[in-house]
Amino acid sequence: MEYLEALRKTFPNTSTLAYYSSIGQHVMLNNINEEELPQLLGDILSVENIKKKKTITHELKHWKDQHTTLSGIYSLILFYNAINIRLKND
């Protein structure tokens, strides 16, 4: 989190709409709340919804890449092997 705060100070006029966490393996949607999601999926012609759908699609591509490509799966294997090694050393 400190890293993100440092980035915000470096680029103060920007905000993160969404991001994919490769460690947590989840997509965080900063501008879309749970109540908006059904409306977003239903009203496909709204300009604002199209912008938000582009963001969701972009982040979901990162998730799909990590779970379906050889390089993505390999990175998951390395990550979980590192966690297991660290846990065994304690």
C-alpha cells in the first residue's frame, strides 16, 4: 500500500480505475460498486457503461492470461513454491 501512496504523490492528478493483483489473483474495481454491476451488465448502450466495461474487460484479460498461459501458470507455480518454502522455514 505504501508503494501506491508513493505513486499517487508522483502522479497526483491520476487515479486507478481498476487493477489486477497477480499475488492475490483478484480484480479490484475501484469505480464500480456492487449495486452498479447488474445495471452495468444490462444497459449496453450507455457511454459511461461502455467505459466501465472496457475497464472490466481489460482487467479480466490480465486474470485470464495468468491462469491460462504457460508464462502465467509458471509465475503462479513459482509464487506458491516460494510461499511453501517460506512457510517450511519458520
